[in-house]
Amino acid sequence: MKKRIQAALLSLALGSSMALPCAALEVDDARNLLRDYYISELPAAAEQADNLDDLFAALNDPYTLYYTAEEYAEF
């Protein structure tokens, strides 16, 4: 349950970052949000990821997702 709550908070944090006009979430911004809000320490592969797909794949966590602005609007 705690993991789901933290994943929801992270989704909201990432979503709010995307709500800014003309601003896309950069890999470094996503990594900083994960460092601040993720349930545990980031794996080395996440620290070294150079794109969002690799960053979130490195977490191997089905509850931590990245939504594009369009996907977030549908959510």
C-alpha cells in the first residue's frame, strides 16, 4: 500500500512538471524527482540512463510510470 501511495505521489509530481506550458520533462529533472520521492535508492542503471524510457525501465517497478502530457490528460 505504501508503495502505491508513493507511486501515485510521484506520478502527480511528474504530471505537475508536465503541466507547465511548453516544458517537457528532461531526464535530469525526472531523475531528481525520483531521488527525492522514490521509495528506495535509485539503481545504478537509473542513475546512468540517458533517456526517460531507460530511466523508468531501470526501476523495474510497475507502479512508477511516466505519462506524456496527452497520456496524463487522459488519465
